[in-house]
Amino acid sequence: MDGSVQTNSSHGQSISAFLAGIERRAFRHAEIALKHREDALDAVQDAMLKLVQRYADKPSIEWSPLFWSVLRSRITDIRRRRRVRSVLVGWMGSTNDADEGPVWEPADPTPGPAHLHSDRESYRALSTALQALPRRQREAYQLRVLEGLDVADTARAMGCSEGSVKTHTSRAMDALRRQLEDWR
Amino acid sequence: MNANDIETTLRARAAFNASVDSIDADTRRRLRESRLQAQHGAQRRARWIWPAGAALTAALVLVVLLPRTPHVPVATAPTTMTTIAQPAIATTTTRTRGDIASIADITAPDPVNVDAIEAADPDMLSDIEFYGWLAKQPNANASGD
């Protein structure tokens, strides 16, 4: 079992290497979806744990859609938990809005040259635009466009049909084109 | 996909990739720790899941077998006595040919002890031989009725 946790012999890729290569991107996606750094870290950790525990023996070619599917589910769980907490807090008379969590800013404290500043501004605009999208459109765009998954893998990760993926992606691109007009 | 979409897509990818590359050191460290914990957690689970599964299986086997254990001596003793002490009943009641054969197997004379049995009780030996012969007869089941 230890061997299967570490390496998938049929494809030779280590699951450790797979996770090492995907963890930062997963964190950024989770951070955009949850607008909260700690929740994003929790979601990524849970997704990694679940992938290792349940799917390490799968062919490595399946790890990517499986991982994104697990992460998406985890993000959904966290958002649902926030809503419940928000309701409970509302009943107790607090005026805090727990649904949105703390005010989120794209994390990049490192000062850099002008092109880094430009990248940071571009990412800030992109993340804001993505957060304004409906959830399914945002997920489709993140997986299909930013992660480069094909339609079939995106559909697997999202748990929907390939036609739905195409529709969500197209609508997301239309919306982002309008919202990011400043880029042109 | 038109030119505007291509431009937007390329720039979005570039911005996202740059943000991934610029993740701060503390977040990178925590992600690395999370990955190691996930792997070690899975290995810990793999280590204890087999002993736990074996223990659970053993417990289930015990639960299934324990209530039946007291029946074993109670059921065995009378059965043995019946097969040895009541062969005549077996041949005159509804016992099947299989029952008679099994009784004959159980009561078949041990070749080693034939002399001892004959010396102790010649009639017993003849009875045993009779039941052995009876078990081999094709109409054994019906003949006694």
C-alpha cells in the first residue's frame, strides 16, 4: 500500500510529484472561489488527502480531473458551511456577514519591478472578474481555460455533460471579455 | 473564438501563472506541509487499516460462532449414541439409504480390532457385518418397511 501511495507504477508518475506540481495552482483557484486564504489552504489540503487516500491507485492520467473534482466539492462544502454559519450568526443577532468571509485581496506582498506590478494588477482584475461570474461558469473557465483541461476532463471534474461545459465556458468568456475590456 | 477572446485568454493565463509563481514563502511552506501530511496521513491509514480490518473480521467470526459453541457437545453426544445404539430403528423407519450408509461407515468394524470384538461379543460382530451388508443392498430403504 505504501508503494501505491507514492507511485503509480503503470504510469511511473509519483503522486507526490503530481501534487507538488498542482498545489499552488489549486491554492489560487480555491482562493479565488473562497476569497479566504486559510479556507483555501484547508480546501487544498483536504483535496490532496482525499486524492492520496482514495485515488492513488488510479492511473496517473486520471489524477488531474479527480483532484479538481475533489477540490471543487471541498470548496462547495466550505461555502455551504459558511452559509449555515451565516444563518446561525444571523439568528444570534450579529450583523457580520460570514458568507463572504474577510475582505480578500489577492495575496502578493512582494514588491517587484514594473512588469510584476502589471501582472499583479492583471491578476487582481482577473480574480475580481472571475468572482463576479456564476459559480458554474467560473469553474468551467478555471478548469478549461486556466488549467487547460479538455472538455471531457472538465466535465468529469464538474460532474456535468460536455455540452454544459462548452456552454458555461462560452458564457464565462463572453462575460470576462466585457469585464476585462481594459486589457485591450 | 475571436481575436478578443484569444487575447483575453492569453492574458488571463499569463496573469494567473504569474500569480502562482508569486505565491509567498509562507503559503508555499504550508502547501508543502499539507502535501506531506496528506501522504503521511494516507500511509498511517494504510498501516492501521489492515490490522483493524483483521480485528473486525475476527470479532465478527466470534460473534457468529460463539452462540453455536454450546450446541456442539450437546448435539454431538446424542447423535453418536443414536447412530451406534439404534441401528435397528434406522432400518425400520424413514431413514434414507444415505443415512444407513453413513451409519454403516461409522459402525464398520475396524480390521485391526475384529479379533478383539469377536472375542468379546461374537453377536456384535455379526450385527455389524449385517448392517454393513444391508447398507450395500439396493433396496435397503424399502426392505424394512
